[in-house]
Amino acid sequence: MDAIGVAGLLSAAAAAGWVDAVVGGGGLVLIPALMVAFPHLPPATALGTNKLTAISGTTVAAVTYARRTKLDRSIALPAAGLAVPAAGFGALSASQLPADWFRPVIMALLIAVAVFVTTRPSFGALQEHGDVISRRRRLFVVAFAGCGIGFYDGVFGPGTGTFLIMAFTSLLSMEFLQSSALAKVVNVGTNLGALVVFAAQGQVLWLLGAGMAVCNIVGARLGAKTALRRGSGFVRTVLLVVVMVMVLKLAIDQFR
């Protein structure tokens, strides 16, 4: 690659890290950038290289959030643990489950998320301390986030961070900022599970991925610090923007 191509990919990796650290969705930036830089790159290799890059930034973002927010480890750690095998199984199943099956459903869900967040200004803005979360609900959230969303990230992926944030915010009555912190920890698990499978299949460009990982870490650290400084209102705004971009991207892929 020439210097301009390398610079473009490194910049895309940094931007993806920033977006991922705030609300998820960094793959929407990095995967298209990889496909433009390498027009004949197999999709699985683009996904595997993206996972190598993303896990680096997501890990740094998770640590940054954990140091600055009240992170419920009883939810985060078991959900992340379940997400590793679930995402790995999803990655193994990816070739048997065509993306065309997922796009219409995911588009509908993302539009519903955008409508719900827009019409509920208080949603995710203030933690509802009066709510007592039952043990049964907490176990359900762990299973749903770790197994359900983890499998989805391995088999398809777009919107994983958004779905994790929405699950934690709605089911555990959390602020967007706390939900984003939990989502980063679980996302480390989903990235790890999928990366192991893609690596075993030889679908990772290690040298390129390592270089982009450094830039992804810089972007992720900046994104996490920005979200922590600006608060849940900022996360809410970025979430809505990313959701609409994802809907547009999925629609283009579905109907072109």
C-alpha cells in the first residue's frame, strides 16, 4: 500500500475506536475502509482483522470506564464470560446464516430504538434508584447480553454495542453512561470469541491489524474520556446518530 492508503486506514481505525468507545458501531467505519483499501479482500478476512483492531480499543475503553464509573461487575464479568463462546459459535455459524436474513430485522429494531430514545427524553438520562432489580432479571440480562447478543456479534455484528447499551439501560434502569461502560466489557468478550475463530481460520491480517490497533486504542481512549466528561446526554446524541447511519448502511447493502 502507498502512504496515503496506510494513513487512511490508520485514521479510520482511530475514528472507529472513538465511535466504539462511546456507543459501539466502530465496524461501520473500519470494515468499509478495509474493503476500499483492499477491493478483493474476502469479507471474513475484513471481519477478522476488524476484530483484532476492535478488541484492543474496546479493552482500553472498558478499563477507562471501569476506573471512572460505578461498574457492576456481577453483571459485566459473567456476561463477558458467556459472550466469548457465544460469539465464537456465531462466527462459526456465519457462513450458514446469510446476512440477508438479518438485515431487515436489525433495521426494524434499530428504527424502533431511534423512535423510542427520541420520544423518551428522560430514558437513559437519570438512573432510577427506586427500582429494585430482582435476581431473576439480573440473570436474564447476563444470559441475554452474553449469549444472545454475543452470538449475534459473531454471526453478523452491526449494532452490537447499541443493543447492549439499550438492554442494560432498559432492563437495569441505568444511565446511558453506565450502560456504555458495561457494554464495553461485554464487547471485549464478543470480540475475543470471534477473533479466536477467525484467527484459527487464517482470516486475520496480523501486521496491518496490529498497526490499526494502536490507532484504535488512541481513538478509544479519547472517546471514553469524552463520554465521561460530557455525560449521558452526549452518549444519547451519538447513539441516535450512529443508529441512523447503521440503518442507512444496512438499507444500502440490502437493496443495492
